[in-house]
Amino acid sequence: MKLFLYSLVLGLLPLAQAVSSQKSFIVTYPKDTPDSILTSAKDAITEAGGLITHEYHLIKGFAAKASASVIENVSTLSSTYSPSIEEDEIVSIAGDA
């Protein structure tokens, strides 16, 4: 029984590390970007285990939680409509969070 629990914990460890290595990002595209490009980017993120946390309606973009490698992949999906990608961080007027 101990061996089973030990192997179960070791088996779940990489999964827990993968989830913890995800960061929040904001991805925006130029105004003339087709919706299909945004859909492809969101699909790539969710298929890789990421999560779309917010979709913006005034600008072409979304917020997501994903690994840096997935976000890097999204940046290369379209050569015509390249996204602006930045890590989502707390911003304050005093300069310290």
C-alpha cells in the first residue's frame, strides 16, 4: 500500500509542477486582426493546458494563464497579425506593489 501511494505521489508531482509554472499573460492584437486568429490562439492555449481568464471586448485580446512556452508558441501563429504579449502584473502609481 505504501508503495502504491508513493508511486501515485511521484506520478502526480510533474503535473503539479506544470500547473504551478503557469503565469498570467495579456495578449492583444491589432484592430484589423480577424477573429479566427484570436480563436486559434485561445485554442492553442487551452489545448496545452492553459486557461483563458478574460476576453476583452473593447480591444482585440484576452488574458490567459499558461506556461511561457505556450505563450511563445502563440506569438508565432500569425506572421501578418503579431500579438503584443505581456505578463499580467500588479501596477501601482507609487511604484511598489
